[in-house]
Amino acid sequence: MRKLTALLAASLALACLTAATAMAGTTLTYANFPPAKTFPCIQMEHWKAEIEKRTGGEVSVQTFPGGTLLSAKNMFRGVQTGQADIGCISTSYYPGVFPLMSVVNLPVAFTTTEVASRVMWDLFRKYQPNEFADVKVVTMFTSAPSQIMSKEPVKTLADLNGMELRASGSILQILSGLGAQGVGMPQSQTPEALQKGVVKGLVSSFDVLKDFNFAESCRHETITNLPVYPFAVIMNKARWESLSPEIRKAIDDLGQEQAVWTGKYLDQHIQDSLNWSKETYQVEVHELTAEEHARIKELGAPLVDQWKTEAAKAGLDADAILADMLALKAKYEAQ
Ligand code: 3IO
């Protein structure tokens, strides 16, 4: 009898505990570095809504845009150490840290964000790169092809001479080949740098004209179609392993969809942003000549060989990765 009572008490306690856990649910913190209006945060809110819906409210996601939980450069470490459960990183801010996925930052002339984001996700799935071994990768996506936004007009490549432009990753090297002065910093520091005159413009995608209101100070936009910036959304590994199989499945099922959703959103939004900038600030869009585009391409070529050398040093099959990326790009461009 006493045994039975003890058993009953134990199962009651367990039932209460289970109920309490279910009621309390699981809260995941999600850190992001740029302001709430920008596309990395728009996709974060979309992911939050989807996961909350798909887990029937069992998971709630608490989002922290604008570097309020982790800044751009603390993001990777901060997620590894569990300061945030989830974080969004722009991989170009971490030179040498992502020898495989930095292939997506090469000048291979991606034409849309959707294609670049699909390619990035597929490459990640195929190679499961060691550089992300310490974290769980939730999704990946890219920015749109990069353009010059500047205070003074860049009507020809010669106008770039000595011009300080904010950028990051492979674009810095292309800029220096063009005679410009690339200044490396995260996007989240660009407003202050522009305002103080430390830089005279930036190289990024056109969404930022509206979302950071850069159109107000950068009235000149030059179409260069420079590389995309790759992004990864990562989760603390121990936190991931603490989640139920159902929650993990909901997150895994969303990985590719989220990459595609973000790509489509940004492709549309860069158009909206450019139109808004023309109407609001009468920005001018400058086109370069075919010869100038050829010159940009020529300056990009050595970056591919440089990437290969770095990738080989990291023990990667650089030729296979590059060939896969180009094949995936061709496949998705044909669709
Ligand atoms: C970017 C980064 C943060 C917010 C909006 C953005 N649009 C394009 C980018 C890419 C970029 O310039 C970067 O540094 O990641």
C-alpha cells in the first residue's frame, strides 16, 4: 500500500512537472545585428511566426534586432557560448573563419537573391562544412548583388579613384583594384561612418537605400553587380540538443523554405526600395559601359584562385565545391 502511494505521488509529481513544462513552453532568444526594418530582421520575424505556428505555440521566439543582444562581430561567439540561442551572421565579417561558405561571396555574377540563397543552402547541405561544426545551422541566405551607393556620382570607374566606400569580404579587394578605398566594417556601423564622412558611400544591395534611409545621403547609385554577401542563421548546439524531436523537425523542415522565402522577399524589396528612393530623393542610377563591366570581371578573377588556395589549405576539395556551386547556379537560373 505504501509502495502504491509512493508510486502515485511520484507519477502525480511527474505529471505536474510535464504540464508545467508544456505550459511554460520553450522560449528561444534570437539575436540580429541590423535594425528591425532591414531584411535580415524581416526574415527573422517570418521565421519566428512560422515556428510558433508550426509548433502550435509550444515554442516562442524572442527577437532582438539592432544589436540589442549581440553585435555584428560578437554574434558567432555569442551563439557558441549561449548568450543568445540563435543568431544571424554576415559571414564576410569573419575573414578566414568560413573557408567553404565564403565561396558564395566570389564574383560569379549571381543575378538574383533567390538563386544565390538556394545555391548557398544546397552547398551547405551537401558539404556540411566543418566551420559550422560547433553550432546548429538553422538556415542560410544571401543579400542581393552589390551596387555602389555614393554621395558623389560614380558615372565611370575613373570616378572611384580614392573614394572611401564601406564594404566587407571579397568586395574590398575588387574596390582596391578599381582604385577606390574600401573600408571594412559591418553594415550596422555604416550610418555613423557615412554621417561622420569616414566613408563617402557603400557597396551593398539596394534594400538599404530605404531600410537605412541611405538614399538621403547617397543620391547616386551605380550598377556594378558585385558579389552577394552570404548570411547564416545559427543556433547554440547544446540548446538545439535540448529541444524535443518534434521541435527539431519543425526547425529542420523550415531550413530551405526560409532561404527561398528570404531570397524572394529581397528580390522584390530591392525594386521597391529603388523606386521609393527615386520618388523620395530623386536618386540617379548610373550604368557603366560593357568595357567597364569587363574590367570589373577581370579584377574578380584572381579572387577565385585565392579562394581555392585558402580552401585547399583548410583541407577542402576546392575544385569540386566551385564546380558544384556553378552547376547549382546554372540549374536554378534555368528554372
Ligand atoms: C545587409 C546587411 C545588413 C542589413 C541589410 C543588408 N542589406 C544587404 C546587406 C549585406 C551587407 O552589406 C553586409 O554587410 O552584410
